[in-house]
Amino acid sequence: MATTNTKVVRLSFATEGGKTFSITIPTPREDLNQAEVLAVMNTIVSSNVFLTTSGALTGIRDIKVIGTVTDDLFDPPQA
């Protein structure tokens, strides 16, 4: 039985079709700051490197660092 802590950063973008497109990146740096992430997201939008089912990315919607704690309450017996 173990407890694990994980973090991801989720970058959310607006699309031409009015939908949201998200990219999730595992294990972000602890010292990650808003200015760095905004610069990267603006580069992604202006480079037009992603084409989604609802069109190209048109802007930034949201940035979240999401932490998850998982408590494993059962370890199956080893065969």
C-alpha cells in the first residue's frame, strides 16, 4: 500500500470552432511561472502547429497545474 503524488500542467486553448483544445504535460518543473507558460502558449498559437477537429487554435483559455494524490489501499498478492 502506497501513496503517490503526481502533477501535470494542462494548457487549454480556444479553437476557431469555439471549442477548447487541451494539452497535458506530465511532471512540470516546480519553479514554473505564468510568464513562461504564456510565452510558450502564444508561440504554439502563432506557429499554427495544431489543427483540431474544430479548427486552428485561436487563443489561450486557461493554465492549470493539477496535483493528484493516490492512496493505493490494496496490493494484490504476487503469484
